[in-house]
Amino acid sequence: GKVFPLSKDTTTASYIPSLMGTPHAGTFTSSCGITIYRGNGLPPAMYGSAFVCENAQNLVQRQVLTPAGATFASKRATEGADFLASTDTWFRPVFSTFGPDGALYICDMYRKTIDHPQYLPESIRGTTDFESGKELGRIYRVVADHPVPAKGLKQRRPGALARANVREL
């Protein structure tokens, strides 16, 4: 599918002369961390949406699901834009979920390079920085300014999760 990144394509494959005809810009190339949102911290219209992380393009896309027989069909929620996109080329969203407070959480591995050396020509391996950021990472909490729970859900207030016991969590 098509994506709308705010940053330039930073996959190493885009800089290899033999692969220059197959850049990844504007397409899913490493989608991951998909979650079906069942929280109540975002607007009700987002309940049941699929959030798809795309770490090579520095973005998260929201897909709206509709029943299609025994399965579902999906389409981008907003034409021409993605749910979350960054100009930061180190923003590498790899996982999403919703928390007990109803918010959407996005895990960002925050790395300069996401390519694995094994999949690159040996001549490129020595010129690519595979280490920068390996000790870093971020977790984003995404919630509406004034959340309204979806029909049938009660509004949950963010609790003191750091002090909560296992049962409360």
C-alpha cells in the first residue's frame, strides 16, 4: 500500500546503485507492530481501527476495517496522509498497543539504520553505521486532548500505574 512519509527514504537499499530502480519511498516495506485499537483514549471513530507501524518510512498508518465475508477489508483512514509521521529519520515505530488507560502506545526503536548487514552487499557493510542508537528507544502515549469513550465503554482515568499491583494492572 501507499504511505505518505514526511522524511526521505533512509533504507540502505535506496543507495545501492544496482537497486536504485527499486526505492522503498512511499510504500510499505517493513510494516509491523499492528494492533486493533480497543481503547477509549482516542475519538470513538478510531475504535476498531488497525494501526500499522512502518519503521522504514518513519510513520504509523491507521486503517479502517470493514467486514468482507468471513474476513475484513481495510483502507487508509485519511487519503493523502498517515496517522502519525515524523521528519526524524531515526523515528522507527515497531510496535503499537493500547494500554489500561485507553491510550494508544507506540514503541519507537529509535535507530539510525534499520538494515541488517546480512542482507546488504559486503562492499556496503563497511560503510554503513549499524550501531548508532542501539542503546536508545522511546515509547509514545497517544491520546485525544478530551477523549470521549466509544459507545458501551466507560471513561477510564489514567491511574498511577507505577504504584499499581499486578491485579490492578
